[in-house]
Amino acid sequence: MKEISITGQKREALGKKASKAIRKQGMIPCNLYGENKQDGKPVALAFASPFSELRKIIYTPHIYVIKIDIDGTSHTAVMKEIQFHPVTDAPLHVDFYEVNDQQPITIGIPVKLTGLAQGVRDGGRMNLSIRKIAVTAPYQQIPEHLDIDVTALKIGKSIKVGDLSFEGLEFATSKDVVVCSIKMTRNAAQTEEEAPEEETTETPAEGE
């Protein structure tokens, strides 16, 4: 994964009123979750980060390893969840999950289809059912995207998660989930119906 850096400041005041005041300053309230737990529940480090920096990781299809400098202390994390305003779609809150070299993480990886499918060449339509597949692995082994070769895929056929294999990655998404498929189109069906039948040449019997 690519690496990107942002900065943050610890926030002492919590709650809706404090969060609203933070946003007015051009900052976004954030939480960083790690291995620390209290009463069996993860303990969050509350901080705020400038929207101008967060937009680089919010409005992108890519995933990043994020170096967060919070008041001079560096943390390595991945973005876990973004909360958006239901009307304006403005980001309201961002959760991060701290990672290390030993502990595997589970994260959704974007799917990238490669090659021109046989079914598309035959007039079918490619249907991408999911845009991300969840995988589990140490963060250093997680790729930016999962390249899936669809060259041999024919009309009426599909690729499921269980058909895929990537070294060092364990799939968290169910193996029965369809990743992509080729659908028959009206033009393809018409072409198939109009295809001329093969002519057969009769061999005359002996003596005719």
C-alpha cells in the first residue's frame, strides 16, 4: 500500500457541541483505535485533523498506510470508517485503526479487472458485483488493488471470491460472493439466433 502522512491534535472536549466547534475551525474529529482496551472494549485516542489533509484519503478509491503525527507522537494506521452528513455528504468523523508489523488486519481492497473478456467480445456485458474484497494479512503484504484477469470469462459465466488466490492474503469475504459476471445482452442474443447453421455436404452413395 502507498503511504501518506497527516497531522493531528489531541482533543479533550468530547461530545456533539465540541465536535461542531472543531468542524467550524476546519478540523475533523477523529478516533484512533489500537490494542489498548478497558473492560474488554477498545480505548480510542481522540484527536482532530485538518480537513485539508484528510481529504487526500477520504475522496479516493485507493487505500493507504497512514502515518499520523499526533502532538509529535507518530502512529501507523489504516482508515477504518468515515461518517458523512446525511444531507450534505460532508465528513463528520473518521475512525482509524492502529497497525503494527506482527498483527494481521482485515481491510477491503479495491477490485481491478484486467483483460478484455471473451464474453464482452461476443457482445455480452460485464457486470461488476462488488468493488472491494475484504482480506486479512499483515499490512505490509496488502496490495493497493486486486488484479483479476477476466480474459477467458464467457457469457453466462462468473468469477467468485472462492475462484481467486493471492499469495499471503486470506479472504474475509465469503467465497460464494460473485465478483463479476458476463450478462447476455439483447444484441448478443439476436446475433446468436441469426448465426447461420453450418452447411453439411452429403456424400453420394456408391453407384449413384
